[in-house]
Amino acid sequence: MNPILIERISKSYKGKKGQRIQALSELTLEVKPGEILGVLGPNGAGKSTTIKILTGQIPPDSGTVEILGAMAGSMQARSAFGYLPENPAFYDFLTPREYLHLVGAAFAMSVDRIKSESDRVLALLDLQTDSDRPLRGFSKGMVQRLGLAQALLHDPDLFIWDEPMSGLDPMGRALVKGLMLELKRRGKTIFFSTHVTADVEAVCDRVAVIVGGRLQALNDVQEILADGIEGYQVQILNPSAELAARFSASEDNGVMTELYVSREALPGFLDLASRGGEDIRLIEPRRRNLEQFFLDIVSRNQR
Ligand SMILES: Nc1ncnc2c1ncn2[C@@H]1O[C@H](COP(=O)(O)OP(=O)(O)O)[C@@H](O)[C@H]1O
Ligand SMILES: [Mg+2]
């Protein structure tokens, strides 16, 4: 069974001047068991609206969402995932441990289990030393990490996170990326939103690009990167004059020569290099990266 099944959901809001704002149009998407799927889109694309519908906070105008077979918003659906909202905020007189107790109680966990799971998630998010200090005075990054800790507490098989890396410093981002990969290794499924392509590249199996409330692309991340090979950077030790003449060097320090070989020219290059017995030290693909892929889609939609 697919953890998330989104079928043709649309949503509009009422704007300040009474006009309709179409936030989401006919979005269809399924999330497969054990995958990390990133929803990538610029500000205002409809990412948070999608997540609010999945988590049952707002109903769609039309369309349906199933979470592990249950209707979004139902008790069964809501207890099936760990949720991180965009810009989480908590009562600042509570300590992380007290807040986690509240969350655990909401999920009907026993006091013993709340205690052991709190220890586990506080360690995972590197919050042990601050676990008994009131949240007042916590940095944005610490609050964000507590948001993730509470989303992990009841150890569900599905996670729905709205911009999990936002507000984190480089160390925090690395910690969260590592955490996501570890959850995937344990068979968990993660659906998260972001506007940062590097985050998608680091952790996602698939990426859904949303612009203007519409799904514009749904791709395997490795396929995007593989399809994007434009040429190869090659390093050769003392290349022959013939080879150097045909493939102009981009760098030459007298010993190692670096060449750029386009994708089309690679067979000819390899042929020549093998006949000449060249000493190739490195052949590295140069790709159109995910950022370029994303920007192309966004600019196509703005025209
Ligand atoms: N409560 C609301 N009332 C009116 N407009 C809203 C509301 N929430 C979101 N919007 C609008 O809907 C669109 C999508 O917003 P959102 O889903 O928050 O995008 P994202 O999370 O991708 O930045 C935007 O144009 C936003 O201004
Ligand atoms: Mg948002």
C-alpha cells in the first residue's frame, strides 16, 4: 500500500480583496513505501497548502488524499505519521522534555515509553544538554530541531515535514540530512518540502516540482543527474601532441593536463587515447545539475 495517495486535489483561498487565490490545481501524486520524496518549489508554489491537506488541517476543495489507506484528517491517518510544521513554535515556558511529554500523551504513549523515546530523539537531534531548560531563549535552529524530535517521538513509518532544513546552520542541516538517510535505511517513508535543490540532491529518491500550484515534473533524482551529463573532465599524464591538438586543454601544469570532452566526442576520444596508449588518470562527468533543472522549469512557467 502506498503511504500517501494524492488524487487531483485543488485548493483556493480567499484573498484580501475578496478575489480567489488558486493555491493548488489538480495535484496528483503518490509516495511509495520506503522512499524519500521531496516537493521542490519556489515561495508560494503551494507546498505548505499540500502538506496542510495531507495532515488534515485543511480540506481540499476537490480531490482526495489517503494516508496509509485512511482518509486524510481521520484519526487513523493522523496517528500514522510524524509531522513537522513550517516555522514550528512551542510554549516557551516548557522544556524540551516537558514538551515531548505532551506530544507523547497526545499519541497515547505510556509514561515509560515517552521517557525512553524522549531520550532517543533528544540524542538524535543533539538536544540532550538543553533538554531541561525552558524553550525561552532557544535559537531558531534549536526550536527547529525540537520540532523534528517531536515528529520522531512515536516512531511512525511515515514522516511529513514542511521545510525541515529551514533555520538550521550547516551543522544542523548535515545532521538532519543524515537523520533522513538513517530513517530511510530503517524502511521509513519521508515526504518533505523545500526550496533548496541541494537538499533534494543530497537525500531524495524522487523529486516533485510544483510551480504555481501545479505539478510540473516528477522525476527520479538520479535519472535527472544522469540525463544531465553534458561532457567529461579528463586528466591525462603527458598527453601526445595529436591528442592535445584535437582536444584543447583547459589546464596544463606541465605534468597533468586537463581536457574537456563533450558527450558526443567521448567515443572518438577514447578510441584515440587507447590507440595512443595515453595515461588517463581521471574521467569525471560534468552534469547539468538539479538546480539548473529546477530553474529551467520555474522560468518556463514564468514566461
Ligand atoms: N490562508 C491563506 N489565505 C490566503 N492565501 C493563502 C493562504 N495560505 C496560502 N495562501 C496563498 O496560497 C499560495 C500557496 O501558498 P503556500 O502553500 O504557503 O506556498 P509555499 O509553501 O510553496 O510557499 C500563495 O500564493 C499564498 O500566498
Ligand atoms: Mg511553505
